[in-house]
Amino acid sequence: MVNLEQIQLTILMPCLNEAQTLTACIHKAHLSLRELGCSGEILIADNGSTDGSPDIALNFGARVVTVKEKGYGHALRGGIEAALGRWIIMGDADDSYDFSKLGNFLRNLQSGDDLVMGCRMPRGGGCILPGSMPWKHRWIGNPALSLIGRLFFRSKVTDFHCGLRGFRKEAYMKMDLKTTGMEFASEMVIKATLKGMKISEVPITLHRDGRNRPPHLRSWRDGWRHLRFMMLFCPRWLFLFPGTIIGTIGGLFFTLLAFKPITLGAVRMDTNSMLVAAMMLMVGFQLVYTAVFLRIYGFTQGFLPDQPHLRSLLRMVTLEKGVLTGLLVGLAGTFLLFSAFLKWMHVDFGTLDTVSIARGVIPAVTLVALGTQIVFGSFFLSSLGINRPLN
């Protein structure tokens, strides 16, 4: 029985059929513990290996925890929960990371950092040895996703997806991570950034892994999962900004064209252009509304940290106010539609001037559609269960 108080550091390796490289990784981790003079453990989070990896780990002095739920995130979460150390340094068990050189990670953790990221990229002082990273990862995937992460979340991390990283277990518990796949790595950096945790980065060398089989990582599938997660986690870039731009442009031209045609040089815009502007207005409005849905869902479900300004806004914008606003907008459109109907009835439902009647019908149906969106959107906001957490 290991005494919890004696363990300071856990070196954690998720494992799925890593018999070829596991021995080398555990040996290097033992060297680190001896060199650092730190009481620690080597923990293997086995995710269903069938090649004898758990027995190898036990024979070489590691502790093994079995995680039945499949997935990179599941394996790490199971391992972290079972870890006895106050500090955890995790890395893949494919021998691409050198577990004998963990001094910088531990020193930064001991100095109070919450998350210490390894950096493989040369721009951050790291080194990628020949053959250790596919060209599409080095020149496209990692730089692009890391750039998006820094842009979306104002993170200073250079290498968002480095698998070798250390963190305080207490800080991990505060992150409240939810994902179970490869995007677990992105969520950790994002949550730590949004929660204002102390993050540092240390340069490392990435080695060619020691396996003779393809890696578990699937470049396009897992890359898309990371990108999708970041976009949904930061809806202002995917929904709010595009929706605001599209809706503003559409609303401006829609309003102007509702009164009279517009001539810009040799271009004359009339009811057909107003129809396009109406479409832009409704699309933009829906995108902005979706951004609000995602933002609220994000922090009510624990994906995003608490946001006082959003709480204040939502206390003012209640279901009743939203429904009332939608009804008023819809009634305005219904009034315009009824006016157009009266004009048609006035000519015994005969032929009307197409341009003239369209200038009234298009705003009418647009307002009815917007009013409907507002009413049902307000009910959807309420169904997210925001009233209980916000009170």
C-alpha cells in the first residue's frame, strides 16, 4: 500500500498496445525520479491493451489502472483520477517523448505553475527530429490549430497539442474537463487559459516513436475534432462575428430599399436586392442567436467559466420579454401583410404592380419570420435550464 503523503509526482502514460515501447518509457521515467530526488510513481492508464502491456508495466515497477471506456480523453481522465501525486506529468507511451528529462517541468510546477506545456516547435525553442512528425502535422495541422487557439482564446501557448505536459492535480480538478477524445488536450489548455491559471512552456525534443505500427492518431479526423471543439467553444468566431457582419449589411440595405430603390453608380438595386438583403438579415440574426445559445450552454454545462456580464444580461432578457418582443415584431409584419392583402382585395384580387406590392410584402414576411425566430428562440433559451443557475 502506497502512502498518499509520500507521493509528490505522478508520471502518467496512457497506453493502448504499447508493448514495443513501454519498457523504454518506464525505464526513462525511473531515471527521472532518481535524478530529481522526488518521491513519485509511474502510472500506466491502460485503455484495453491486448498485447501484454499491463504485465510489462507491472514487471518494470509501474502501477497500472485499467480504464474501460475507450478514448484518449477517457484514458487520461481515468489515470489522473487515480494518480497519487500532487503534480502530474503526462506523455504518450510511444517513446517519442524523453521521460528522462522532466526537470524543467517539475521545477515550474514546484514554483507554482498550474500547467506546464512542452513545446516541440522550433519557434518555441523545441526540436523535431527527422521522421518524428509527419509534414502535414508540422507545417499545417499544429501551426494552424495552435494559431486558432491563440487567436480565439488569447492563449500564449506555442504548441497547443504537445502531449508532454505537467499540471497540478488541484488545478486539473478546477478545470472540470468534459471531453473524452483527442480534443481533451485542447480543452485542457483552453480551460486553463479561460480560468486565468498560470501557464508556462518548456522546450522539448520530439523523437521518432519506436512502434512498427501506425499511430492511434488519425490526422484529418482528430484534427477536425480539435478544430470543431475550438469553434464551438468560442462561438463568437464561428457565429457571432460572421452573423453580426452579415446581419448588419443585410439590415442596412433592407431598411433603405424598403422605402425606395438605391442607385450606386451604374447599379440599380430594387425589390430583388431587398429580397437578398432580407435573407442576409435573417441569416445574420440566426447566427447571432446561435452564438448566444452556445455561450449560455457552454457555461451552464461547465465548458466555459462564469461570466458575470452575461449573467446580468440574461437576468434582464427573460423568457417573457423575449416572447413579447417576438410577438410585437411578428404583429408588425402581420399588419404589413394585411395591408398588402387589402390592396390586392381593392383590385378584386387582380393584377398588382409587382414592384410596389413587393416593397410591402417582403418586409412583412421578413418581420413575421424574425418574430417567429425570437419567440421560439426565447423558449429554447429557457429550455437550456438557465434560470436555475442564474438565480
